[in-house]
Amino acid sequence: MSRTIITVATTGAFPTKEHNPAVPLTPREIADDVFECWQAGAAIAHLHMRDAQGKGTMDKARFVETVGRIREKCDIVLNLTTSGDLAATDETRMAHIIEIEPELASYDAGTMNWGHSTLFVNHPLFLEKLGRTMVEHGIRPEIEVFDAGMYYNAAYYMKQGVIKAPGWFQFVLGAPGGTAATVENLVYLKSLLPPDAIWSAFGIGAAHLPILFATIGLGGHVRVGMEDNVFYAKGRLAANNAEFVARAARLIREANNEPATPADARSILSLKGAAS
């Protein structure tokens, strides 16, 4: 059977316990939550950190503590964000991945308006610096694509050798200022990829389920979690992130595939932790 990678994005930079009391915020909460998601079938955990006030932070010490706690519990592949605080500097966006050297880290391949009042800045000079840093430290970029232009940016950086091909692409649909979360847009973005690319997708908020269904049907990998959606169903908050993972695993099996294990994900993505 084919293996489908489930990534869980547990926390993000924005949802709070006011949105859903189950959103994990502290290093201990995040580590415990990731462990439950690994038990439910997640192969990759995409990690953001929060400060003492619950706001997004790139605090290296919190990443180090959280990663250490997770590593005591399970072998899930870790994907560390490089964009967890819109006020972060280029240096603080990379310091934790240089220190920890995770197998994956996010690579947001362009700048965009985030809604109508905020800029999500990924300057070309930063993207070049980030890409070369990832190559130097053996970190594979998860190329986050919010619109078609970001795909073309990533293709350019691959051609220049800033990041390595084939790409591991994550289509982010429904972000404010990004491409709308429709099945038609997902099909279009997928059509841009070269044959050797590996891809995943998710829809934010109410678009979570339609994009999940479509991605499985199109043969992609999937991402779920409270970074993107705090509701399990209309009007019903998710009990925890593991509930999202368990549903994705059931749907994958209904499609005659199997959820990938962390070892499967390492093999599919040619990660440095893969068995030789």
C-alpha cells in the first residue's frame, strides 16, 4: 500500500486557549500533545513556540526544551518553524535550527500581505541565507506555498542551488492574503509541480475538511492540527490534536493507503535520520 504522511501542526503562532482550551502552549503541553499525535498516526510534527504570555516566539531555549521533551517520548520527525513571530529578525528565525539541526524546517517562499494590516516578510536575501543555512546543516526545507508565486520563487532557488531538488511542498490554502482554499486552486497548484516533487496540503478553518478529502484523493500527503483549525466539526471544538490525526488516519485507510510511520516519512523525504 502507498504511505501517506500525516503532519500535525499542534500550536501555531495565533490560536489561544480562548479559541480552544486544548491548544498546547508550554513546552510540556506541546511535547505531551505531540506524543499523543504520534500514537494516533502522525509521522511529522510542525512546531511553533509560545512565550509566557502565550504569544508566538522564536525563543531558542523553548525550542530546545520542547524538542528534548519530545525526543524522550517518541521518534516523530520534527519540522521547526522559521516564522513563528512576525517581529523576529533574520537571525532569530534561524538560530534554533542551527542549534538543533532538525530534519525539517519551514521555508516560506515569498512575502505576502497577511490580511489587511500585517506584512509576512520573507525578503529574497533572507530566503537565500535560510536556504544555504539549511543545506549547510543538513535540514530539508518544507517549502510552504501560499500562492503560485511562491512556487515559482522556490523553483528559482532550486535552479540556483540555494535549496535542493526535489522539493517537499506544503500548499497552504485559506490564509488571509493567500490563495483561497478551494479544490480548484489545489488542483492548479499541484499542476505546477515537476514529476519528482513531493507535496502535502491543508485548508485553514472551515476549508479544513474539503482540502483534506481532496488531497487524499489526489494522492498528496496531509497536514492537520490546531494551528490551522480548532474545530473538529461545525460548532464542535476539537478535543485535542490527536483527534484530528486519528480522523486523517481513518480517511487514509478508507482510501486504501496506510498512514506513514516516522521511518516511512524519513524514507519518502530522504531525511538524514532515514535508515541507511
